[in-house]
Amino acid sequence: VYGKDVAEKFGVEEMEVTDEVFRSKYARHFDQAENRMHTIKAVMAATLGNLYIPKV
């Protein structure tokens, strides 16, 4: 909610945070690069064929 208040009051859409804030136990983010890696591997496995794809 804090970010929304800042955006409305000052017109700031993007804000930078320190590494300490980004890595804190209260941070709400996800590792985008890791998610992208799994997506790429899944697409490669599905399109290259002849690969072992375990049944889930």
C-alpha cells in the first residue's frame, strides 16, 4: 500500500530499493530468471523430441 500512496501523492511510478529491503523477509518478489530458465527447458524438451519427459 505504501507504494500506491507514493505514486498517487508524488506521481512516481517506479522506485528503487536497497538490496537490504529487496532481500528482507518481508519482500514480496520472485526470481524471474529462474522461472524463465524452467520455461525454456520445457519448450526445448517439448519441441526437440527424443527427450525423456516424465509423466506428472
